Amino acid sequence: MTSLPQEPVDVIVVGSGAAGSNMAARLAEGGKRVLILEAGPERGPGHLVSSTLYARRVKWTGPPVLDEGRNPVGFVFNSAYGTGGAAMHHYAVWPRLHPEDFDMHSRHDRGLDWPLKYTDLAPYYDKVQQEAGVSGDATKEIWRPAGAPYPMPAVPVFPQGDAIARGFTKLGKTVAPLPIAVTSTPYNGRPTCLWDGWCDSGCPIGALANPLTIHLPRAASAGATLVNDAPVTRVLTTDDGTRAVGVEVALKDGSRQTVNAKLVVLAAFAVENPRLLLASATPKHPQGLGNSGGFVGRYIMTHAAGLVYGLFDEETRPYMGAFGGQLVNQDSYPKTTHAKSGAFGSYQWMIAQAVKPNDLLGISTTRPDLFGNALQDFMKRAVRGFAGMTAVCEDLPVADNRVTLTDQRDAHNVPIARVTHTTHDESVALWKASLVEGKEVMQAAGAKEVWTGPAGSMHIMGGTVMGTAVSNSVTNTYGQLHDIRNLVIAGPGLFPTSAGVNPTFTVHAIAARSAEHILATWTQLAG
Amino acid sequence: MLSTSSNRRDFIAGLTFVLAGCEKRMTPAQARAAEVPFRTLEPATVAVLDALGETLLPGSSAAGLAHYIDHQLSGAPADSMLMIKYLGVPAPFNEFYQAGLRASDAVARAAHGKAFPSLSKEQAGGLVGKMSAGQVEGWQGPPAGLFYFVLRSDAIDVVYGTQAGFEQLGVPYMAHIEPPSRWGE
């Protein structure tokens, strides 16, 4: 194991996932001495066994999190523990947010406004998609905001995608290749994907743009150091509370070590970041760091999954392709598309996702009511003619959906987190509307049986939202705490709204923009 | 007894069981055939688990469902591959399983006057159907619907979640990194 440095560093990055590895690479390439502290174990490509069972060992196994409310966020499933964080098992569906996502409150009196516009992020989307490699066809995505074309051609469409596309077409709707950060051609020394559907186990061959493939090697080449099994227990600040000076790390022998830095980046995901801020309270910040406005932990969001399935007579080969899907439809992106159903918000369809026989997202789980001989019969038919698609349904931000600390303590005596989430009524209505549309599509496609699933939770966002002031948020547009500017948040926790698309591409774009700002203002920040 | 060791190499060659003092890599099915002693599951509940498994998915008992669950419960929760870890149940998971198995047996005795393993196929199916709906009169254990879902998932994992299981269904496995040897063979 790499040991912790005794000397101060320039930057400590807490977490080695998408946001942390991106920030670490950029700051190290900018000449800063960067230390990445990862609470979980070391993980390399050799650990990513192609097995739905083994994939579960990549997920969160850190301190327990109480996952509560009427619609829990599914913390264990949606997070991870170890090198690469949750991005190790993400499906790399990388659509952009739309301009209307950024000023939803101003336009619709719902949720929050972002403190930046789409045009502020667009150059960073372009930059990140070039370095990570995204496959797609921008001309066919009629909904796509302005931006550079994708650097790789579209992913292939297999029979499952063809079958469902038929339904969209019959109803006069459009499908386009799913924009996905998976190689459709050799790219920067990486091989083309085999379309074998093992993304959820983590891609060990470098086809999918996870941190092991993209930013951690860059960070290492630029001199950054990654230390595993190094859980941060507190962020340390000056006596006057105006600056972060480092972090306290729990060692395996039970002792603590302080590591000092000129700047601290918290990139430990949407629940652990607010947990750390709250657990780092001081006399100057009695409610936790960055919490003078009372917003730390608030506005936790998760996308409700609109799961729609069909069984076809034809061979669909549902196990082929990427786990994220083959095609996309964003006809329901305008926020008031389903207003007549009492719904508000955007959703997109991820169409024809690769599925395996077992697991939470596997074929067998789509019919949990079946057992015995009926289950056996279903499985034999379904592996031949199954098709599925998932609506990524926007979750309106609700202040009381939040992360708080409990009275229980983890092994390092840090209070464990409770995440409470109950979906807003208009978001529930949106999810229901997606199921209605999805069933129509499957029926139009010719499915002999059509059914739907429960509202699973996808992604976790919010909890440390960005905004214009202490009175409405935790950070500024760069993720800097309003009242401690050298303490920076990175990751989906910054999102003031969840949008109706997958978050990781936007996480990367924000991280790239933040890193650029940090480097440009380093002299002021470093003090 | 079972070893708690279950690192990646174990999965390539099967799980590591300890039989007569010697560590041996075996599939759960092989561990069952060799009558490897259980380490965590109470012997009285193993027969209930086997009978429930057969009701949920025929073939799961021979595939080593009980030995698979016992192995996973005997290791560190961080290494667990059980579906339950996704479902909001705090680790360790042993009591969830034990309580669910005891409750299953108790409702069998209450409804039919005999232990769950002694139920006819129809009687077992009737009770499991009620469990799936979460509506079992007199049930005293973890939520019946959740217990059904967890155990059903485990049975599916040992039967279909392996290379042999994929083969049985005619699904190409296409591994990048090979998982354990063919469980269920």
C-alpha cells in the first residue's frame, strides 16, 4: 500500500471516482502536487470479473448508510467502494443536459435554477467527450443541444434495438443512437467494445470510459499519488474557519493522521460529501462546514426508472450490446410534455439495454411474481425474445429529501448518514406517464406480452447544490464552498436539479471547468 | 466448516470450502455432494432452505443453494455477493435468513400441521405464492415479500447466474475475465 505523505501537498482529492479522478488529473497536469485519498480498496482491471455475482462486490461496502423515505435512493446499488468509485460500474450513457435544465425555476417556477447556463458548460462537454471518447451520431439526435460532433461513430444496433425502434417509428417518434462513452472503434490505444453486456461488472479492457481507463492514468503520469484504504474522517480548517488546511485520515491501526494541503476537493459522492461536511463541524461552523445557510445535505435526488418490457416472437439477442442501451429517444424532454397527467419534468428513453439472466436488472427480476415451473418456462422464452427500455425520469428537488447524521457511529467514530427521499408527486406522475408511453411503444412494436417494473432508483444527485449565494446553496458554480473557498465539492452532489438524463458526463464537464478555474486562480486560493 | 476466504482466485477455481481440515476449491454443488458441514446456517433450517429453493426454482438445491448462502454468510459482508446487499437490509445478513427460514417453517406447521420440507408440491407452492404477495397469515420474520424476493434471487443466481446456467439457457457468456469454474456441474 502507498503510504500517506508526511509533508503537505498542494491538493487533496477525497475520492477516486469520475469527479475526483478528473480533478486530480487536471490539477496534477497543471503542476500541482496531488494526493488522492480513496476510502475503499485498490481495484484494477484484473478485479473486474465478468459475473453478475462478482459485480456486487464492486458496490458500496463502506460505513452503513440508512436508506429511508418512501422512495429510497438505493445507495448501495448506485455507489461503490474502491478505486474508480461508482464510475467503475457506470454504464457510460453520456447525453448532455439541455438548456432548459439550467433555469427551470425561472421558466417554470419548479425546483431551482443553476448558477450557470448550458453555454457555460458546452465547451467542457466538447473537451471531455474528446478525451474520454463518446460514440454517437449528433445529427440523428434531433433533441441534442449545440456541441461538437462525437469523436466515434454510433454503437451498433442489435435485434433487440431493431424490435423496439419499430414501435417508436410506428408511433411517429424518433430514435437515435445512444450517446455512450464506449468505443465503437479503436480509440487512443483502446480496443473496440465486444458488445458483450458486462459493463455493470466494470469494463476491464478499456472500452468503457471509467476512471481506470481515462483519468487515473493521466493523474498518475502527472505525478499524482493515490492511496487506498484511507477513509477521511474530518476536513480540517483554520481557527477562524475561513480556510481548509487538510484532512484527518483513519489508519488501519485505529490511529489518525493529519495530511495538510493548500486546497481540498471532496469528491466522495453525493452522500459522503455532505456527511463529511456535517461531521467536520467546528466552533466557527457549528452546523457543519459550508452549512451556514442550512443547505448541506438538502435536495437529494435520484432518477426514477421507468422500466418497460416486451416479449417478442423474434430472436432479440437481448444479451448483446452495452448495458446502457443502443438507442435513445428524448421526445419527452420538454418539461411540460406530460402536464395533462399531472406530471412535470423531462425524461429520456434508454432503449435496448443488454441484459443477463439474473441480477437486479436481469431478465428474471422483471417478473418477480413467477416461481417454480412458471419461472423456468418464462426464462426459456425470455432469453430468446426479451426486450426492454428504461425512462430516466427527472426528480424534482425537494429540500426535505436530505442527508443527515445519525447517532450511530462507524468504525472510525464518525456519525453514519441517513438519506431520506420521497419522490415529489409531479415526478411520480412523470414516471407513470413514462410507463404509459412505453407500453404503447412496445405494443406498436409487436410485442406479444408487455409489462412494467417498479420505480427503481438510478443515480444520486444533490446534497451540496451549487447556487449564487449562501442563502440558496452550498457552493458557487465551481464547487467552492461559499464561505471556505479552498474547499471544493466535485460530483453530482452539485446538481441543483436532476434533469432527465444520466449525470456522469455533466459531472465530468463541471469538474473540468472547476479545475481550470482553480488553476487560473491558484495564487488567491492557495493563500 | 467453511473458510471465509473468497478472493478472486477462489472464484476462478470455485469457492474455498474446508473439508476434513483441508481447504478445497469446490462449486457449491460439489460442496453439497461432498456434504461439507455448514458453518453458519442452523442445521434445522437447511432442509427448509432446500425445500423453499426447490419451490422457487427447481434444481437450485442440487446446484448448492444452501452451501452457497452459507459460504456467503460466513464471510465478511464486504465480500458478499448476495443480492440482499442491494436491498436496504443492514449487514450482517445471517439473522435475516435464519428468521425468514424459521418463519417459513412455522407457517407451514400452522397451515398444514407439518414442517415445510414435508409439504406437498401444491402446499409449498401455495405458501410461497402468499409469501410473494407479502400476505402470509401469522408470518413472524422479515417482510415475507422481501424474504421471497431475496431467496428467489439466490436460487436464480446459483442456477442461472453461472456459465453453466447461461449455457443451459442458450445464452453466450462472453467473459472478459472468467468467473468461477462452472457452478452447478
